[in-house]
Amino acid sequence: MTIRRALVVAGFTAIAVGLGWLLFVGLPRWYGAKPGRAVASAPAPAAPAPPGRKIKARLFYVADDGTRLAGVERDVAYGESSIEQAKAIVEAQIGAASEPFVSPVPAGTKLRALFVTPQGEAYVDFSGELRSSHPGGSLTEMLTIYSIVDALTVNLPAITTVQVLIDGKEVDTLAGHVDLRRPLIKNLTWVEQTESP
């Protein structure tokens, strides 16, 4: 019995030592603190960079009735070249909308690349979230696609058509309704004119 008792005492002692090490050495290191010292607060974030040059651009968000796009004038970063300007417009269009508007583009969608041919055909490559996070429905799909097409063709008249790509590839459709196998032209029939709030 004494050997068994000795083993039990040794086991409890090992557990106690292990817990002590964890509480006083292991956890503080895990959380980035040194033993015996309080965790330092994170450094204050750097001041935001001064805003750069901006242009006014018309972006398109879901209107109050949910069935049309509202054209809204917004400040967009200035691009040194037509490609850079097109990228800035698309980045602004796919970003979050300010109230009371709602973005027709699924959250998390990113611009991967953008090319424009000498003939004015824009090829805009998006991350997979444009398709995988899309809620579906013919109307919603139409509003999503034409918010992008119209943002480029309205603000940059040199761009005459827009083809949407996903993850670097042509796709048949976004959610089963709009044919994306060919470039699309400007279509303002989905837009109601709304003054900026």
C-alpha cells in the first residue's frame, strides 16, 4: 500500500507542479506577457494617412424599394492612369455602402484584376465570394451585375463593355439568370436617379 500511496502522492505532485508552471509561466507567455508583469496595452494605431486626391464618381446601390439601383455621387480615389481609375471605381463600388443604401455586391467580394483593351472592353476579375455569397434571384443578380457594369461605363466613357470574371475564369452566370459569357454594355433601365444624402 505504501508504494501505491507514494505513486498517488507523486502523481498529484506532478499535476500540481504542471498547473503551477502553466499558470505562472506558460499562460503569460502564451498571451505575450512576461511572468510577474502586466500585459502591456497595444500601441495606439498610427494616424490615418492624409487623404489623397479624389474624384466624384457615380456609384450604384440598391434603392429603397429594393427593385432598382440608385445612382449616388461619391468621392473615389484618383487613379493616375485609366486602369488605375477603373480599379478605384470598382473598389469603391464593391465596398460597403453608407446608410441608407445597401450594396448589391456580396460582402467579402474582392477585385483580383482589371484589364481594358484598346477597344474599350473591360475584363473585371473578382474573387469567388461574388458568386458563393450571392443570395440568388434574378432581380438581385441583375442589380449586382449592372452596378458593376454601369459604374465603369458611366464614369469612364472610354469603357464600352464589361465582362465579369470570377477567380480568373469566364463564367456562364452569377446565380443562373444573367449571361456572363459575353461582355455587357451599359444598361441604365435598372437605375433610378437619387440625390446623394
